[in-house]
Amino acid sequence: MTALSRQTPLDRKDFESLEGYFQEGFAAYKDQPGSTASYPGLPSSHGHLVDSIEGFTRIAPLMAAYLHSRPDSISQQSIQARQYLLEAWSHGADPNAKGYWGIITDNDQRIVEASDVALSIWLLKDSLWLDLPKSSQENLVHWLLQVNGKKTPDNNWHLFVTYINLVVTSLGYKAEMKQAQEHYARFKSFYRGDGWFSDGPAMRFDYYNAWGIHYQLFWIDQAAPSFDHPFIVSAMNTFAHNLQYLVSPSGLPIMGRSICYRLAITSPLILIQQYAQSDPKLIGESVSPGVARRALAVTWKYFIANGAVSAGRITQGYCGFDARVLDSYSGPASCQWSLRSLVSALYMAPSSPFWTAQEEPLPVELSDYNLTFSQPGWIVTGHKPGGIVIATKSTRDSVNLTLESPLLTTLDHLSGKVHRPDNEQAKYELSQYSSYAPFCKCFH
């Protein structure tokens, strides 16, 4: 990762090297026979099996995106990535195999993880997928389709069911398209305009729009371009235009839940480049490839320098490890969703302007600004050369973050449960969130 500390612009090889770094991390932590991985860190409320499933599923799309862009590569990095994916696909979905991912039930975290399994397959459906025996392919399809008919939280989870059914259809198998349509329609009802979705029926806005919602909508559109293409492209383009004003070389005005996904913030800025090439008339003016590339580079540089990457994985916090902002559903490998910006970048073809254009300064590096985001009702102020402040509608100036008590921590270790405080007020109800002074500070 030494290249990430240099001042000159980063190129594709630098980010491919990052893929190799995280792939080596997976190799160090993977269990036998390779469909799970036991990363170090605080456990989640889902239990060890699900935590270890995330150890594979959350890096699988990164390995797949790397292979997708290098279909003929015979490098050791590529050979190992193919081996790891084939092992996991073969064993994880086989109910008779050690390493079986298990039966999917109502509100099961496996619904989320199944979507990343589906993405890794879709990315390689014309190559590595074809190397699987027919029985293994059928096991995977059967395992994925278990998401149908299951209850889900009434939020971005609807998109996982939609996406899985679209991928299964693209593989030539029968899926539940009624389920796909119903879940999608429910989620689309959360659209509030200006590119922003509320993550559920309440008016709840956070960076899930970047690393969860628009990211997932992009893959829905890639798997089924006739599904809802004009809306998905238009909404992402509008959101990306706003998002560029929230990224700086000195971090983010961080807020909301799942803070440890912070390195994925730039995903929509990258993914919109795909549409800038294929649908220029549909999106009109968009974020330039040079700005998107700059956003990716400064984000990874900043967070690596401040402890976000350690021992082959993403740390559980904002900068380094910080249990105060770690949600109870986040286990040792959950934070690997930060890799979604790398997935997005490596999906861009080497010939894409995203890679060939020169880096351009971010808006906050060019000038001061004061913008109103009608949705979600924020006033965003940029201070050249790198400070960003979000002013919300709240009047609460400060909240003390709390840690789980030592007694509960001990009970957690004995019982296998998790009682982390949610610190919701600090995450959502402050009057200001600043990249200068993040409410959770920086520990590493």
C-alpha cells in the first residue's frame, strides 16, 4: 500500500494492488474449505456463522470485479482469486458440504450476503461460472432463491431480493419476478427527490444512499437494463452531482449508521462514469471522470493514513478501530463493504475515461461553497482546500458517545450476544457534522 502515500496521481495498477492486499487478507483468515473466513474483531449480533459468511461474501465481488476486468490474466493474483471463488461457490451452497452457508429465514442477514454472492456470480457468468459443475450451479441458484417469500426489514433490503431474482434470470434459470417487482416497487416508494432515498418509509437519510442504495440500483440495472433504466440513471446522476460536494481530502462530514463503510462513499461518482459513456444524452452533464478518480484516490489515501486499513482488512470504526460507532449488526468482516468503491473502480474498463482522464480537483479544492440540499434538508458548506460541514435541521449541538459497559462486555463474551449502544442521537440528531472535527473523532 506504499503507493497510496505518494503525492502523484494513482493509476489502475495501484488499485489492483489494493485488491491483491485484501485478497491476501482473505487467504490469511479463510476457513476450510474456503466458503467462510474468520476475521479478527468484535462480533455481531448475528453469531459466528453469519460473521464468517460475511468474511467471504464481502470480498467476493472485489475478486470478481478484478477478474472481470482481466479475463485472460494468468497472474498468481488472478489464479488465486479464481480458486477462492470456485471453492466458496462449490461448498457454500452445498447443504451436504462442510462450510454450507445455511438455510435462509425471515429477516436473515444471509439475504444481504446472498446479494453479494449473486453479484460475484454475475460478474463472471460468462467465464468462471461456466467452470462450475452443473450440480454446483444448481446448488447456488437454489440457495439464492431462498430469499423469496421471506420477510425483510422495510428498507434497502428490498433491493437485495430484486437483484438476486434478476441475476438468477440472467443465468437462464426461473426466478420469482413477481417478488422482484414487488420488493422494488416498495423500495422505489422511498424516493424523495433530488437523487435521495429515505432508507425506509420514515424520513431517514444517510450515506447508505451512496454505498448501499445507488450502488445496488446500478447492479440491478446492469443485470437487467430494461428493468427501470431511465429512473436509475437519472436518480444516480442527480445524487452523484450532490455527492461530489461531500467528499474532501480530509475525510467526510460523517454521520448516520454503518460508519465503517466509509471508504465506499465514492461508489456512485465512479459508477456514473459507465452511463456517461453509454447514455450521454440521458444524463446530460455529469460528474467528470477526473473528479471521480480524484475522489476515489483522496478517500483511500486519507483513511489508510488514519488507520482504516490494518492486517488485510478494513477496521471497525471511522478512522481506526472505534467500538462507539460500531453497530450491533456489524461483525469482524462487515466493514469490508468499504471495498465497494474498489469494486466500482475495477469494474470500469481500463479504457474507460475514469482511468484514462487526468485527475481533477474536487469542488472543495477549488473554492468555497454554500449549497442547500432540498432533500435531505441539509445546508452543505465547503471551505477550500478541504473542510466540509453539513448543517441539519436539528438543534442539538453535542452528544456524548457511550461505550458498552464492562459488565455487558463480559456477559457478551460468555453468552455470545452483543449489547453495543446504538448512539443514534450522535449519528443522526446533531445540528452539524464536520470533516474538520468528526463527531466520533479519529482513533488509530
